[in-house]
Amino acid sequence: MLPPKYRYIVIEGPIGAGKTSLARKLAEHAGANLLLEKPDDNPFLPRFYADLERYALPTQLFFLFQRINQLRDLKQLDLFEGVTVADFLLEKDPLFARLTLPDAELVLYQQIYESQRFHAPRPDLVIYLQAPVETLVTRVRRRGHAYERAIGEDYLTRLADSYSRFFYHYTEAPVLIVNSEHLNFVDQHGDFELLLSRIGAMRSSREFFNVGE
């Protein structure tokens, strides 16, 4: 089981890192509430991947308001009544905006973000999943979402680099950085048990988990 000090756990990482799959697995294991992003609810997302420049702003704003509403609902719950596992941090939202928006639209986005953001619940633990870009590309292609076929390696490279910079400076919660290249938490029970062991053994605010091939 999870240590009782971890009541709110967030799984993060770039597209294809496996954050949603791990969030589901961890929530099932812990009997936890599950809080997931809902990309399929964003009507702009398929058009964004087909025409990034035209649809970046509405796509980003839809996700921003969706995440804010989800976290407001979470904040109204008593987190001490159970464990919650989520697959997103609100603070990472500007990461995508800086990656996709031109300067004028980025200024507008930042104004909206600052006016709408609030003090979201602070995670007790963030699990940041990393993987080489080639692995991310393979995983994205494998899962077969039609609107993701247009995602290029260049975009995933820039996204992975942005995540690395974000978490280099992130200090709001303890972070377990996991290289997920050779790990399959859903299908390999041993991999999942290794992760649980590392979570339970965490003593510092930033630790690394890496398994060779």
C-alpha cells in the first residue's frame, strides 16, 4: 500500500510518457479517487494537431478552464477522507502555452491564467515520468488516437525539453523522477511493485528511479 502521508498524488510527464495509465493503476491499487484530464472533451484538439498556429489558443484556453474546474471540485472535497491520484498539475499549463503560442497570444493567455488561477491543492507527491523522444513517438503511434497522428517528433522533443526545464525548477512538492523507458507499470506487476517500493522509500524532496534494459 501507499504510505499514509501521500493523500494527493499527481502523475506528470509529456505525451506518451504513460502518466494516465499509471494514474489509473495507482488509483486502482490504492482504492483512490481518480482525477484525469479529458482531452477527448476538447473540441479544438484534433484541429490543433492539424493546424497548430490557428488553434493553439482556443485549445489551450479550453484545457486551462477544464483543469481549473476539475481542481476547484477537488478542493471542495475533504482530501483526508481518501487518496486522490491525478494525471495533471495546473502549474504545467503555461508550459504548453509557451511552447505553442506566438508572443501576442501568449501575453493574452498569461493574463487570463493569472486572473483565473487559484491555490490548487498541493500534491503530497509528484511522479514525473520521463522517456526518450523515440519512445514517446512509438507509444503515441501505438495507442492509435486519430488526432495524434499529426504529432511530430520535433514537437515531442520540444515538449520533453520543456518538461525537463519545468521540473528542474519545481519545488512545490516532493518529486520522484522516473525514467519509464524500460518500465511497464500496467502489464508488468514487478515493475509496478518496484515503483511502490521506491515511493515508500522516499526520504528527500527529489529522488530518481531508473531501471536499465
